[in-house]
Amino acid sequence: MPLAVRGPLAGQPPFDVVCFGENSLDFAATGDLGSLLSTSKQPLSGFSMQPGGQAATAAVGAARLGCRTRYVGVFGDDDFGRRVAGAVTAAGVDLVSIERSGVPSRVAIALIDRQSGERRILEHRHRDLALALDEVPLAAICRGRVLITDATDLRASIHAARAAREAGMDVVVDVDRVEDHVDELLTLATVVIVAEEFPAALTNIASLDEALDHLHLRFRPLLTVVTRGARGSVARADGGRLETPAFAVQAVDTTGAGDAFRAGFVAAWLRLPSGGPLDTLMQYANAAGALSCQTTGAQAGLPDWAATEALVTSSGVHQSK
């Protein structure tokens, strides 16, 4: 019998998805990463400024996939922040912006290998972009069926996730590093989606399968998922484990692929009936992540529902309604 997971909690709040967390202006530089540290100067094959950030990209991704989406985040009062905020609203996302006077917005440098599309990120986020707990706009956050939150401002994310669960929302978390109190956020998650390196870093268990089992049994979410890039994803539910291969695409830039994966998962989760098959959910998530890699920039290649569904159904997976 195929693995299945229930759909998000019922109801008709104003938004399907609320995303809370990081936004960024990314400086995307494409070149030969293999020789980056071996030469003092080298030409780039491409350079551009792109909107990004984990939660902001997930919000734009969910909106392109047809979800009623809100993004809640902190911006500096500079041109970089205004550019990123403009990209969020242009995608049809309802924006709740908290602006910090005299504080620079988050920036990142994405060094992208022109052969593989793999990237390395250098980031700077001013400490004054962090929110005190009484600044977290819980009334704006608790207005959807699903909350997607990252762990960039960890205490604020824990506060938001706790309020969302109390309000009856499902919570999808995006955690990419181990730090104090990260357990609190994982305990509040309905769905945990992490990169391949995270389970071993948290559990000190080298085997991915064993570390994934440990993570799932420790925090008891509905679903625990590990993204593996070109090797697809592995999901663990109470009923067992499911490995889903990636879709083969020509990767130009893998920046934001994990955020696209989360958006694809949540969009499919919202569209499928309660108890939808897990393999279909993972196919849609993998497809959204793969399609996002075909264009430079975290948000430029985020696919719509039609493109995502076309890739899934071309692989022989049953089309959802």
C-alpha cells in the first residue's frame, strides 16, 4: 500500500500559505569555481543582481504555483530592500514588511559554477534585522493554512511557529544549520524539510537513513524530508521511508532550489485530497526544485503549476486534480 499523508488542516483563512523569515538581494556571479582559489583574478561569464532569501523565495514560489500567499519579513530602508520587496509584490504575494530605519538589508554573493550550476553562498545579515519577540506580527502570520518558516531569526521563528500551531495551522520548517534552540523549532513542525548535511550534523550519525529515522522519531512530525540535489529526496513518514529520484534538467544555478522544493511540496499538499499519496507530493516538490535551476537567480526560474504538473505527468505519475 502506498505511503500517504493527510492534507493540511481544513478551513478557509485568507491565505493558503504564509511565509516568515529571510529575504535578500543576491549578487549572482557565474564562473569557474574550480579555479576560484587558485588565481588572484578571473573573468566571470555572468553577473546579475537577483531577489532571494529563503522565506521570500518560498513565498514567490508558492504564489507562482497558484497559492494565495503572504510574506512577512524584515527589510532595511535601502534600495536593496525596496528592490526585493518589489519583486515579492510583483509576484502577487501579499507583503507584510517590517522596515528597519538606518539598517542595511541582507545581501548575499552567490558564486555559481558555470559547468554544474552548483553554488557557494557568502552572506551578510545585519544583527539589527533580528526581531524581538514582541515585534513578531503574530496576527499577520496566523492567517493561513500553512506556515513556512526558516531559521534565520531562530527565536522569532519559534515564536511564530508556536502561535501558528496554536491557531490550527500546519508548519513547514526550513533549517540549514545546527544552533542552540533549533530543537524547539523542529518540535513545532508538522513537516521538516532539510538539506542532506543537516541530519548528520544534528544527530552525529553518519548514515543518512539512520540519521533520518532518528530525526523523525525524535521530533515526531507528520513527515521528515531530506533534499539531495541531483539525487532527489528521501521522505520518512510513520508508515515508512520513500526515496524519490530527481528530474534530469540542465542546471544553470541551484540557488533557491530548496525553497522551490518546499513551495512545490506545499502547493501539491494543498491541492491533493486528504490522505494524498506521498510519492506524488514528492514528485511535485522535486519537479518544482528542478525547474527552478534552469535560470540564474533564486526566484527567476520558479515554475508555475502548469509547468510543474507537465514535468510530473511526463514521468508517468498520476495527474492530481
